[in-house]
Amino acid sequence: MKKILYTMLVALMTAFTFTSCEDVPAPYDIPNGGNGGETTTEVAEGNGTVDSPYNPLAVVQYIKSLEAGVNSSDYVYIKGIVSSTKEISAQFGNASFYISADGTTTGTQFYVYRVKGLGNKNIASDDEVKVGDEVIICAKVVNYGGNTPETVQGEGYIYALNGKTEGGTTPSTGQATGDGSKENPFNSVAANQMASKLASGEKTDKQYYIKGKVVSVKEAFSAQFGNASFYISDDGKEDNKFYVFRTLYLNNEKWTEGKTNVAVGDEVVVCGSLINYMGNTPETVQGETYLVSLKNNGGGTETPDTPDTPEVADGLTLDATNGIVTMMNTGVTEGNSIEVSVEDMNLTDDGETGTEVTTITLSDGTKIEFDGGGETYKPTYFKKYQSIRVYKNNGFTVTGKSKIAKIVFTCDGAKNVGNKTATLTFSGNTATYKNVYTETKGGGVQFRFKSVKIVYAK
């Protein structure tokens, strides 16, 4: 009996003990995830000038006030102590590392991404920057991806390292000029601004002309690849340079031996699509860029053998770079549209030579009626290419459900955009195109399209 009473008493005391512990509050809250009970309070300091550099917290706050993914228009100064290094590379001449106010990893960490060394010169050794070094950085900054404040690659350098400076002034931000047209090309500043506004990996939906002097050549033209990569700026100096990446040569062709190569100091005009590569590198798009003119530093100017934009009928634009043919009914306001690929037109072809096509009716009732123009080769559908070929003097008439404002064809191949002597007429709800070729020999330029977009008038 005593054993039973003893056991009950022990159980009762245990239950009381657990209940009492739940009612007793902890003696203090655990700050910073349990960092020994210590708290750190950071204060944003500095205004971003050389005399009053931002500290890491201040520059992060400044960057978060910028539009995501858009480079700051001005250079700013940032001061801190290196808390960890990511890549210090003499091979590439730049350094990537983190800084904090006190050199520890417990406070705000700011990412210094691919900056040059003292005096805006290339990093010379792989141990040029070390943990514990005090630095002042001069750079443009960006909120990369909308969630990573950092310096802009290629747009910054170490102004001071452990109190040592080697000249180097705030780079000029430059003045953006040009509208990207052939008559008024972008300068390097404007090209950088246009590309930096794009989302990471996004490219422009059209090509722009860009003019400048070659600052440095990363990859000269070669017979192996036929393209070149180089930087340009207004005056041929480092400030505000823009990266021309793997551009083709004049006439939108690969470079071949015997042709003039590109060199530092050359004045060039390029035409290309722009991209914000990886969200932090404005540049031209490989395979969608070519030289329009090359004025060699040693004298002499090279221009294409033929105009890069053919002179064609009013309202007809042949983009031989992107393979786009646009038929514009001028003076008409655009409204609704329909777009369809040849692959979805339910055409049949079981042979290698293709099948003649006469009439196509789209889902909204619009008709495309083809005409051979008296030629042996008539408009033909090729299943294996999923395209329709319109040969010399062939033509077609598009009859829409209402008045047509614009027709855009995407062609099979950059240069298969038809002859510059082609004709175009709009009348009521119809648009008539004829791939006119007037020479006595040859077949001219075929018009091969893979898709069509028809925009109706409002």
C-alpha cells in the first residue's frame, strides 16, 4: 500500500513540475537568431561621394530605391572592410568580394562584383585583395534581379586600398545621344541605357544602330569564326564603353582573310539587337549584329558592297538581318490582329519538291490567294521547311475581314525577304504583293515565309 501511495505521489509531483515550467517566461528574448544574446544596430552613413562614401547599409538602401535591374546613372563611392572574397583574378583583371562595415559577416554584406584595381587598372595578382583590407570602391550599382544589390560589372574600380590611392577619378557618366536609327545611331551611353533596362536575358524586338570608336578588342575577326568582339565608346576611352559581342562583318557576312580587321581607335557603326546578358552585362546579341561601316584608324573607310536596307516600294520594309518583311498601309490606325504559322495552316506535302499552293483561308475568314505570275516556278509549300516560297514574279493577295493596317511576315532565313523591286498595293480590304524581278538572267531573291501576322485597322 505504501508503494502505491509513493508512486502516485511521485507522478503528481512530476506533472506539477512540467506545468510550472510552462508558466515561467524565458529570462530574455534571443536576438539575431541566438547570437550569444548580443545585438548589433547598424546605421546608414555617407552620401556616396568621394568625401563621404556610403557604408554597406547605406548603399544597399540607395540601390533598393532604384528600379530593379537598371544600372545607376551615376558612379558612387562605397567604403567598407573586405569580409570574404569570391574571385580575385589576374587572368581576367577584376575582383569580386563582399564588404561590411567592420569586416565581419554578421552585419550587412555588400557584393562588389568584378571591379578593377587601383587607378582603374586591371587586377595584377590573385592576392591583391584580401579579407580584412579596407577599401573604397567607385562604381555604378544595380539591384541585380531585383534582390541582389551589387556593383555593375565593368563599371567600377578600387579607388583606395588600405589608405593607398593611385589616381583614378570619378568616371564620366557621359551623355546619351541618338535614337538608334541608321540616320541617328545610339552612342555607347544610349546603347548601355537601352540594354540595361531589359530584364535578365531579354533582348530587344528590333535592331539598333550604334556608333563609336573601338576602346579595346577582345576577339579580333578570324577566319575560323568570322566574327569579332570589342568595346566602343564616344572617344575610344574606357569610360561608358559598350560591348559589341560577336558581330559579323560588313554586308552581314562572316569575315574572311584579306579583309580589313578591327583595331583600337577604329570608328565603327554596328547594327544589332541588344540584350542585358545575365542581367548585368549590356551588349549586342551574337548572330544578330553586323558592321555597317568601318573607318580604319590608319585611314580609309569600308562600307558594304550593297545598301543594308534595300530601297523598296512605299510601305514595304525588307529586314534582311532578321528575316522580317513588313507591309504597312500608311495612315491607318492599327487595331486587332491575327497571327498564324505555316505549320498550322493544315497544308499537305509528301514530296521533296513541295506542293503548289493557291489559296489559304485563316480562322477569321481572311484569305491569301497566290499567283504564279506566268513563271514556271509557282508559289510552293514545303513541309520539311514549314514554309511557303514565293519565287520571282510570283505574288499573292491578302483579303481581310476588314481594312488592313499592316502585314508582318517572318521569313525562312535572314535573306529570303524577296526582291527590292517588289511591288505592294493596298485597296479596301486587300493587300497585293508581287515579287517583281526585272533582270533577264537569274532568279532574284525568293520570298520564303514561315508565319504571317495581319493587323486590321481600327
